[in-house]
Amino acid sequence: MLSLMERIKIQTIDFSSDEFIRNCMRRALRGDSFYHDEAIRLNKYFSRNKQLLNQHFIAIILVDKYGKVISSTNLNFIDKDMSNSDIFIQGISKSEGKTYIKLHYHSSLDTNCILISTPIISQHNAELLGVIVNVYNLRFLNEITTDRVGMGETGEVYLVNRDKVMLTESRFIEDASLKQKVDTEPIRAFAENNEEIVGIYKDYRGIPVIGASMIIPGYDWVLLAEIDEAEAFAPVRILGIVTLIFGVVVAALVTGAGVIFTISVSKPIKDLKDAVERFADGDLNYPEKIRCKGDIGLLARSFHTIAERLLKEIIERKRAEEMLQHTDIELRQVLSSISDYIWSAEVDKKGTFTYRYYSPVVEKITGRPPEFYVRGPERWLSTLHPEDRTRLENALIRISVGKSALEEEEYRIIKPDGTIRWVRDSIVAKKGENESIHLHGVVSDITGYKRAEESLRKSETGFANAQRIAHLGNWEWDIREDKLYWSDELYRIFGLSPDTFTPTYKVFLSFVHGDDRESVKKSLRESICKGKPYTNNLRIILPNGRIRIIHVQTEIISNQRGKVVKMNGTVQDITEFKRIEDELRALNESLEQRVAERTTELMKVNEELRKEIAERRQTEEALRTNESKYRLLLENLPQKIFYKDKNSVYVSCNQNYAADLSIKSDEIRGKTDYDFYPKTIAEKYRADDKRIMKSGRTEEIEENYIKDGRECIVHTVKTPVKDEKGTVVGILGIFWDKK
């Protein structure tokens, strides 16, 4: 029992030092967002990593220092206020490493529980963060106390606290745990004088038992072992125990035509004028119709050549525009299909910031269209997480003023619906004309990467915490290179720092206790030679001189030829386990000695009881003889005699009175006057009884009495019956017919 209680106390203290739990508590107290899904993740952490450690777990409850439940494996407790509960008040008042234990029926859980609370203290600044409450089923204590093998049919073992309340189940009373009051001689001796006793006394049922009490140190409980006196001495009764130059050309041609027109009004010029007009209208083939000689013809032919060249250039430009449009469409499709978005901007020499482009993918990542951002950098800054804004403003200033040509930042943006996304922004700055700076950026959504990174960090933290809690470190030894890798916990076990110490096999052996060193070397050699794992407990001497006991377990890694090239293994500090084991062994030896002493005392008491029983039998025989004489005397008296208790219920009468009632004398027990007389007479008799018992004085009364259907006058004497303390416990009546 003590071993189990110490184990769940140590388990609760270990939970309170879990760094994952401490970090959650610190975030909650700082006022950081503590969303419901995060609470669920914490609950899953408890369910997967903690609750499976003990089959008797009912719930794990995490309470902040103000009494509010932050997380629990039982969702009914979340957000509950426990500030006024005893388990919170007592638990938060304890120092680190101390616990408060309470046995209690919990209505929300509908079961009897063992609640253990201990404070959670920050490892950084010793700040009180809150309390962790582990709830166990009281059943595991009952499993111990209700194992009644060899205790006969009335033997039982049970626990009682100083408030005289039975903690475990009773053999005789159903559902007695935390309900049954036990106010017996050994409980009074424990509560008043902190004493243990052995002897014969009446138990909580009022039945004489032979019992012994033992005080459970550190718990304010007493353990009682009892067996009915009747079974002990008369063994007959046993009872079961988480897109033109065209206008310019046209304008030039029109201007040339105007000049020619001012020189001559001849027909060729008119034809040329018409050609120019058609040319202006887009008919580039018309100049071929002009047929003349001289300067006008030369001009016409030159005009025709220009038209041909211009036509060719226009065709080529249209083809280039079509290709450009097609390329633009493809580029937009590509930019829309990739997961990253692209942006560009320009900063002039005055420092004015102007966005030139945002690719459409920006809306998928940020929840806002490109039009939102092109209005200016203030819009972009407004979407940033408050904690990242200052850092990004500084980066923007550096690259905008030319102090940096390349910036890469990871930051959080807040979407319109409130969700948060992580992005990586890679910006390149190039100098442009007129002292301007051109900025080009590529933004990638890295939310999934960040989640994986956080999950990995939590896993690594959880693994490190698990090693720390279990005092379990791991190592890897490259035998050929003689290189050893130690985990952080392994350094802690050996009292060393990874910053100042490099482990090797030889150095490891230097820490092994002199008496164990040769045995360790021999075992490791055999393990390498035979290719078999090695397991052993050994002692190490820390730099400060302290001796610790460790459990070493290895596995062998061989190459393709079967040669052992590496060894992996774990080292667990089992010093405390060994200490507790030794203490338990000593305690068991002490208990065995005390049991032997109690057994001797019980044997003596047993002998004395046998003598006392013999004397009691003689006394009982004498009493029976005297009772027989008194009964004979009463039966031979002519008067009618009866005896009632303080509620006017018949206890007994003599045969003369029973004959008048037409019953046998032993049939009157438990009956009242209403069973034999009319209501008015019965009420009168009972009123007389009540008056006489209240006054405490004897009275003589003449009253009517029904006999054989006729009314008679009888003389009655009623006198109160008192116990040894002078308390009236009943009334005795004697009456006879008055002639």
C-alpha cells in the first residue's frame, strides 16, 4: 500500500516538472492566444504520454494559479473554477516537490477518487504557474484491503482517517467507502493520542471483535485488522472477506503631298495625292497604279517602295503582337499555377514606393486580391502579425534606401478570416535610372513547413523531457573510430556538460566504480565478440564524488560480414529506484517484525480471552439459573405483569396477562396497546405511560379493563424503569382485578 501511494505521488511530481506543460502554463499566464484546438492537443498529450502510465488514472487536470482549469483529459472539467476547492488551495500552497492527497467522492465522476495535487513552478524564474491534479480510482486501495484470503468469514482490513471516516470498502456494509463513520476504541486512541492498540472491542457495527490498529506514517490514516470475537473463539460462524510609327509616316507623307501640291497642280500630282489619301486610309497597294516619268514618277516609285516596306513592317509587328499576347497569356497561366506569388515595385530617388505588379496567386495565399496591395506598402504592412511588423519595416527600409541588395524574411500574415499563414519573402534590389531602385520579390507559403518544424520541435522536446523524467539517456559508440555520442540527459546523469566534455570509451570506464570496472570491461568484450546485447547494473562516480547506480542496456550493429562495428544503448539512473527498493525492503522487514510482535501479543490476549470466556460462561449459566427462578416466581403470581419500552412498546409479560389477551407470553413482544384494546382505551394507557415516564414517579391507577367481552375495574401500579445512569428506559405495570 505504501509503495503504491509513493509511486503515484512521485508520478504527480514528475508531471509537474514536464517542460511541455510548463510552457503551456507560461503562455496562458502571459495572455497568449490559447485556442480550443490547442487545449485539445494538450489533452492528447496527456492521453498519449501520461494517462497510459497508470491503469487507475481517472483524469489529469491542469489548473492555472487563479484556479481556472486550462486542460483536462475529462472535458467536463475544462474552464471550471476550482479556486475554492480544497485540492487546489492545499496543492498551490505546497512547495515544489510536495503533494497534497485527498480521498473524496467526486459527483462529476460518480466515483470515489484519490486526488493528488502539486504546484507547477517555472524553471526559469521560480514563478508559481498553477497546479496539476492527478485523479486516481480509489479501487486500487480496495484491491489491497479486500484481499481477505485466510481471514475467515468475518475477518477484514480497512483504512480510517483522523476524521473517523472509513476510506476503503467494508466487508459487511455495502458502499461504505468515504461514508461509514467509525468511532471505535482504536480510532479514538489514534485520533486523540496517536496510539496503536490491540485488543477486544466493539467495531463500527457494534459487534465485539478482536483487532489491531497500525498508524500509516505520513498519511494521517490508521489501518485496522479485525475478526469477530465469535469466529475467533467459536469458529462455527464464518462470513465471506491538439502595346506606331504609322501615324508619323502617314503624317510625313501627308506633309510631303501637301508640299508637292503647292508646287504643281498637274494630274500626276493629283494621282499621287489620291494615293497618299488611300495610303492614309490603310490601302498600301494603291501607289502601284501611278504610272509617270520624271521627278513625279521617281517620287511615286519611292512612295511605292516606302509603302511596301511599311506594309512588311506592319505585318511583322502584328505577328510579334500576336506572339506577345500569346506569351502573356501563357505567362499569366504559369504565374497562376505555381504555388508562389511574384511582385515588383520601384522606389524613386525621393523614396516614393510604387508597386508595379502582383501575381494572382497572392489571393490564394493571403486571401486578398492583387488590387489590395498595389495601392502601397501600408496595405501589406497592415496584414502582418504584430510581432513581426517592426522587423519587416526595418528590412523594407534597408532595401529601399540601398543599404541591402538582398533580403529574405520569414513572417506571419493574418488572413481576412483571422487565420494565420507563414510565408518566406525573398527580395532582390537593382539600381535603375534616375537613382531609382527596382525591387523584385518571390513569396512562398511555408505554413506546412512551419507546422512540421513545430511538430518536430515538440517531438524533440517531448523526447528530451521523457528522457529527463525517466532519467534515461541514450548513446552510440563507433567502435572502430572510438567515437561516442551522448544525449543531453546522459551528460546530466554523469554530472557533465557537452560544452566541456568529449566522451570516449576510455573516459567512460574512468567513471565506473573500481569494484565494477573489470566486470564491465569483460562483459563489453564478450558482447562484442559474441555479437550479443549486454545488460547490467553498475555504479559510477560523478566528478563531485557522489556515487550513482545506472542500468545499462545495449544492442549490437554488425556489418555485412557479421563484424560488430557499432553499439547503441541506453543508460538509466536507477539510484532513486534502488534507494526506494532498499527502504521498502527495510520497511517490509520492520513490518514483518511488528506483525510477529503483534501475533505474540494476540496469542497472549487470546489466552486471556479464553479464560475470560470460560468465566463468562459460568456467569451466564448462573444468570440463566437466576432468570429461571425469577420467571417461575412471576408466572406463579396472581397479578398481571407487563414491561414496555420508552415508546410504550411491549417487551414482555407474564402468562396471567397473556391469558387475558388470548396470546402466549412470548407473542407480546413488539406489540402495542392498539393491538389489544379499543383506540380510546389504548390512547389512555399510552398517555398514562408517557406521563409516568416523564415524571419518573410511580402511580396507582384504577381503570377499566376488558375481560371476556365485559368491562372490569382493575387496580394498576405503573412505575418507571431506569438504567444505571438513572435514565428512564421503560415502564413496568402490575394490575389485578378489584373485587
